Amino acid sequence: MRAVRRGFSLLELLLVGGIILGLVGLLLGAVQSVRESSRRLSCAHKLRQLGVGLMLHHDARGFFPPSMGGSDSFSAHTWGTPPEWKPYPRPGFGAASAYVFLLPYIGEDSLHTAIEAAGRPVFFSDIYMSARLPSLLCPSDVAPRSHNYLFSIGDRFTGFWPPGLIPPAKDAEFQAGLRGLFGLQSRVRIASIEDGLSQTIAMSEGVRPTGLGIVPGGKPVAGVTYTSEDGEAVTNDRFAVAWSGSESPSACLASFDGGRFRDGSVLLVSTRSPGHHWNYGRPSYVGFATVLPPNGPRCNHFIVQGSLTPQSRHPGGVMALMADGAVRFVTDDIDSGDPAAVDHTTGPSPYGIWGAMGSRSGREATPSLP
């Protein structure tokens, strides 16, 4: 008698298929995790190289470069004769970012030489706009951008710009209020970092929002509007930047809910977001503050104030370069104190451990920095 050959039942096939799909999902997750680990290592390495460049600049000039500097007159505000910065944009526009000053110290000698040969042109000239600097790009980010790394202006959300016509480099009160390692026409020396190099953050990360194309006439998109008519709208997600006047960090937090800014918010267009100009030193382009925790919302005025939150595409946090050259991963849930607190120009930071990392001379007791 011949045995009857029985095939697989539908239930068995579904069970086997489910197991295979589950294994494939686990494998893909593992592959993606390995890839992100590799990208994060590369990102950390690039930050370390920038840290070397900062130290080389300090060795050569005696101070860290300003986050925004150069010829120090702006519009009708003539602030006198600046120190000799090479290279810097001209005429009379103190807008060069720290990257411009770092070029000779981060292996970009040819670009530095070309800028010098061109007579140190204005910041929007082709010599800057056409430059592509891979050393400024974190591979975890995929959006079109000019840079991913930002300079720490400390634990403040106001005071980025002096209130009067005194040259900022000579305005002792303004310079004393700069809490971080960088600021407008700053000249921070290692000796002034009273909290210690290993306890003070120098640089972190930023992400340029994803562009959605031109919005004619500033037409609202999905409940939000934009700061410029006929500018490029951006996706309203955690990488968008909301326009902020004098609002506190707590107001910025309250305007963000469910992974997006609330309806009625005004967002900055793509060209006024971090990652757009590597060479332009305005805080909205190259700066961050240790006020709201990493990967929180970012709300800022284009020039003078705002919650300049660092952000990354790494799951759970951002990379941070400390003043001693070490690179750490700072998690999103780091203690960030009271977001409703007012700015401090002296003394301990009101923004917890995160704020203490940004202040260079707050004299905080921070035994448990990450």
C-alpha cells in the first residue's frame, strides 16, 4: 500500500512565513543598528578633529575663535577698527563664523589660500557657497546641508547681540555675559574656563530641516506659516525651527506637541535654519545653547535670542565635544533644570547638569556629568 504524501497546511505555511519575516526583521534591525553605530563613530571622529583644530587655533592665537567675528561694523552701526582677522568677510560685516577662522587648522589650507587670494570676499560669494567641506558633515544626517556641527554659546537664550553701539570686542559687560566658549567677537582663553575643560562643552550637533519647496506669498501649510514670503517651507517636525521673539524656553516647549509645532506657529524658512551657511556666524546658523535638552524643540530669533537646541539623527541623544577634546554622547533625558528660569550672566546655571556643561565659569558642582 502506497503512503499518501500530505502537503503543508495553510496554518503551517503562515506560521513558517511569520517566523521567516520575524527573522528578517531582526536581521534588518541589527544591520541598521550596526550602520548607525558606524555613522556615530565617524561623527565622533570628525568632532575630535574639530577639537584639534580649536586647540591649534588657541595655540597660535592665544584664544578660541569667535562664533561670529571679523570686521566689526554692521549696517549703520560702525564699531571701529577690529583686530586683524584672516580671513573675514568684508566690507564691514562682522559675520564670519568660527569655521572661517579654523580653516587653516582643520586641513582646509587650499580654501583658506583661495579666500585670501580673492581678497576675503563677502560671506555670500561663490567661493564660500560652492565650498563643500566633508569634515563638517555627520554621516547620520541625509538632508542637504553645509554643516552639522555647532558652537556652544553657553546656557543662555538672550544676550547674543550687544544692546548698544559699543564695539562688542570692547564691551566688557557684553563679553562678561557670554557664558559659553563662543560668542560675537569673543576671545575666550583656556585660563578663563574655571569649571574645567573636561566639564565644559565646546561643540555639538545640528540638523537642517527637510525642505518642502517654495511657498508662494507665504501661504500657510498644514496649519503653520513661515517667516519669509516666497521662501522654502520645511517639514513641521522636531527639526523645524519656530520663530521666537522674547519667549522663554518654557514657551518654546509648550508650542511643540506630538512631534510638531502647534497650529498657528511661525516657522523659519529653510535658508534661515542651522546647517545652511557654514561660513555665516549668526547663532541661528552655527550656534547652540545648553538650555532645552538635546533633541528638544528649537525656537529662535534670527540674530539676538532664542532656544538654540542641539539636535541629531542619532537615537536618544547628541554627540558633544568637550573643551579638552573628548567626545561624549549626551542623552535626551539629561537633567536640564527649570525651562522657565531667567537667564543668568553669573553664578550657577539654572538649567541643571546640561546648563552646567554650557557655562564655562558657573562654578557648579557637577560630579555626575555624562
